[in-house]
Amino acid sequence: MEHGYIKVAALTPQIRVADPVYNGEKIREKMDEAVGQKAGILVFPELAVTGYTCEDLFFQETLLDGAKRALREIADHSRDTDCLSFVGLPLEKDGKLYNVAAAIQRGKILAFIPKTVIPNYGEFYEARHFASGYGEEGSVMFDGEEIPFGTRILFRVDAVEGLTVACEICEDVWAAQTPSTSHALAGATLIVNLSASNETVGKDAYRAELIRSVSARLLAGYVYASAGEGESTQDLVFSGHNMIAENGTMLAQARRFRNESVYGEIDIHRLRHERRRNNTFCVNPEGYLEIPVSMKRQETPLTRTYDDLPFVPSDEAVRNHRCNEILSIQACGLKKRLEHIGCRDAVVGISGGLDSTLALLVTVRAFDMLGLSRERIRCVTMPCFGTTDRTYDNACQLTHTLGAALQEVNIREAVRLHFRDIGQEEGRHDVTYENSQARERTQILMDIANRVNGLVVGTGDMSELALGWATYNGDHMSMYGVNAGVPKTLVRHLVAFYADTCENEELRAVLLDVLDTPVSPELLPPVDGRISQRTEELVGPYELHDFFLYYMLRCGFEPAKIYRIALTSFRGKYEQDEIKKWMKNFYRRFFQQQFKRSCLPDGPKVGSVGISPRGDLRMPSDACAALWLTQVERL
């Protein structure tokens, strides 16, 4: 339960219709299995104690009494465990029969939650047997004890901060107005659903999408346990389609027709972060009964995985669709800016590296959308002390292949004159040596843009801006930054996507060589004609920094939690000390360099993470990193 995780289980036991004794035994076996898996929340199917398909046998006193005795035995069996379990059974109250979920823990029945939406269409005719629990509040006597009864009940679990559990039953989630909506708005972060959903062709896909979307809409975890083998097949077949979802992501899903148990770790702290940042999500528990549940705190072993490239979809088809969409967003942003200011020319500093390549590709798409000649895209290559033949040749070939105009401005003498003016020794390869080149290039781009009444298209990406790996008022500045919302790991895939889909072998070849070139600002002289300054050797691997950036900003994870999941995601690639080293560097630079992000040029947001001072990241330039760095030091 450390770092906000709670392990949950959706369990479908093998049952016999109308045999509570047998069913109770199988439920207890599943409980033992889940305890062995260290699950804290256990969810069983709708009416699992009797079976869902009992039909008019639900009217029989014998069956109802047998169900109560079986529940008592199940509750007694839980006496020595912390698990909060939800078990379905029929229960009579005030002369009406209800389809309920019993919440039990440590030998006690904590509450009964009745089903609200009673289906009576198609193959369902539950209204023949059960009353709706809508509006029901109060209690029911069970074995001489008064037990809370109603739909507006929350279970607050103390072992994980923010873990509040609520329950709905089957059809409740299919309804236009679901009980889970009210539960979530009352503070529930985890919804459990006891279900008996039969199979028809295509229903499984719809059901899975429903559960995913509900968890996303409610910013909640959702555990769905469904009836399976053992139910009557007189007219229907049940598959045990168990699912665990979190905020729109399916964490676990059972193979159907196997009565398969599924387990997953719900990240309650992530859900709390999502709700904190979403000010349209307002919690008001008024009218709800809150039942405290005490559980022993323990570390939850993680079986869930986290993408090592969170900005890049792992599925190729999804990735290709996403790349095309991002290129369109970038190009549409630039197109609108050019239209608004009445500009028909663009100026791009082209270096032969990844970022300037992507910026040029985006500019080409924008000009094509505007119906403007690509010759009005003025690519400027500005070789200096660190430029290699490889990047120079790629810059020239890329420009010519795309049909843009190329201008070369060698800045060596201008930079040397500047060195003399400020008293900088050329042999002193310090930050002044490097930044003077970057600022000279920016000045040239701006002045050329003034001369041709054009707009300077920025090339810097989000990862560089997060680390502050940009020369202030050098490559840091432009008139519109098309890459400002794109992290470095995604830049690479966007260029690769363009190479794969451009249908131009000459362009494809140069793009592939750009992808194969080490990331470098090329501000220090090359060694034997090769790049001597490799960015990732200086600031750390971009895949690590993008990983840290995503889970810090998008998910609100603390350093210790990011480190924990990084150890798993990068196992076999980076050692623990290496991850810690670059994590420390990330937090140090991220806080120190905010002043550069506070005055960024305009640029389009393309994903769920942004660092624009006018958008996602309103952060003071003088914020202290001590809390974060202290936690990293203690790892």
C-alpha cells in the first residue's frame, strides 16, 4: 500500500445454481486465494451465493434462508483477514426482495448495498423478483444485528490515504444515470461492481469500453466481477468477464469462459492527483453514510507495468495515428499564426539534427495547407566551430529534397569578432564560447526574418525546455515554437514516421541518417571529423528524463515512486545508481531553469503534458527543489 497502491481482485467462483452451501464453500476458497495474493479489495459476481439464474426459486424461503446462512459462514471465514470483500446474494427487507452486495471484513457484515436499476427488457426480467434499492436508506436486521442498508454508502479505508470504496451492481453501470457517478462525486475513488452479464456476439468489446470509459469519466478505479461457468445455460451463457480499470486504462481483463480471477494494483494517489488538477470535479459526500474500514498497512508488490516511453504509444498502429495527428496539430498551429499576421515566408535554422528536421517538416506541411510555395521556406544553415560534414550535408540535402530555399551563413568570423569585443579567448571552451554561437545564430535568423517579412520557426523541444538545455535568448527564442509541446523521445518517432510514409526514397534516406546521428548542439570542435559533444552524456538519457517528466507532471508522482517504477521499466538497461544520478540532475535542472520557460514563445500543446507558462505549468522561477532533491538523496 506504499505509494498509494491497493491490490484488488475480481473473482468468479465455480457455482451451482440454487446451492448456497456449495457456492459459499467456493467463495471462501477464492477468498483464501486472494489473501494469498495480498489483495485488499475482493469483488465477487452478482448473486454469487445463490447463482444469478435461479429465476422463481428466488421466491423460496428455503433458498433465501440458505443464502443468509452461507453469508454468515463467509463472514466468519473472513475473521482473520483484513480484506474488504463484496459478495452478492438475495435479501428480504420489509417484505420486498432485493439483489444486494454484502460488504464484509474481519468477520463482520458492514453493510448491504441494493441494486438500483432493475432490468426488465430483452432476456432480463429481474423486476419479477427484485425491488429497486433506489432511495433506500436505513438498516436491516441480520442474525440479530442491525446492519446498514442503502445505496449511498462509502467505505473509507485507512491503509491508503484517499481510498474510499463504493458499490453498484451490474445494470447500474449500464444506465443513463449511474449510481457510480453519485458515488464518485461523494468522494469514492474505487467503484466495485458485482455483475452477471451474459454473452452475446460483440458484447464483450462494448462491456470493456464501458468500464474503461466510466473509470475515465469518474477519475476512479473500477473493479468489475461477472458471473461465469456454473450459471444455468437454459437460455443464457455467462463468461466471467472480469475487469480492473483505472482512469480509462484497462489494468487487467480475464479471458472469458474460464472463470479466471484477475488482480491489479489501483493507484489511489494518481487518482487523487487527477481530481486535484481537475477543478470541475467537485466532491460533496452529503447524504452518504461513511463506514470506516481499518486495514494493516503493508507494501503492495507491483505486477502492473509502466511504459518506459510514456509519450510514445507501444502499439504501432496507434503510434502511427498519433504521429500523424501531432504533425497536423503542429502544422495547423503554425498555419493559423502565419495567416493571422499576414506572413507568407518562414525562416528555419537548419542544423541537420532531429529538432530542426522536425520543425522543417512541420513548416512544409503548414505551407502545403496554405497553398504557399515551399521556396518561401527559407532554411538557414550556419556552420561554425562544431559543425561536422555529416550534419551539414544532411541539412543541405534535406532542404533541397523538400523543395525549400537554402541560405548558408558561416558565423565563424562573426563569432570571433564578438569574442574579441568581449575579451573571450577562442581556445577557452566554456559556456560563453558555446552560447555566443547560439545567440549569433538566433540574431541572424531574426534579422533575415525582418528582411523578408518572415516568421522564425522555433526548433527547441519540450525535453530541452524542461531541462533548460537551451541558450537563453539563443535557440531558446523564436517567433513560434512548433516543437515546444513535443518531448525528445517523441520527436524521434515523428521523424521516423515521416520517413516511413513520405514515399520519397531520397528524403527517407536523409531522414534515417538524421535519426542515426547522435544528439548534439555541435558547439565544441569535432574530433577527427566526428561529433565530440553528445548531449545525453552531459545531461543524461532523454528517455529517462522524459520518463521523469511525464510521471512528475502528468501523474503527480513523488521522486521515490518514480524511482520505484523506473527500476522496473528500465530493468536491464540502467543500473539503480545511474537512474538515481540522472533523476537528481533532472530535478535540479527542472527547478533551476524555470526562468527560461517563464518567457517561452507561443507554441501548440500536442499532448497531455505541457510546460507553457500560459498553459499547464504555472510555476515560479524561484521555486526551491529541496524537498524533491532530499527525497532523491534518500533513495
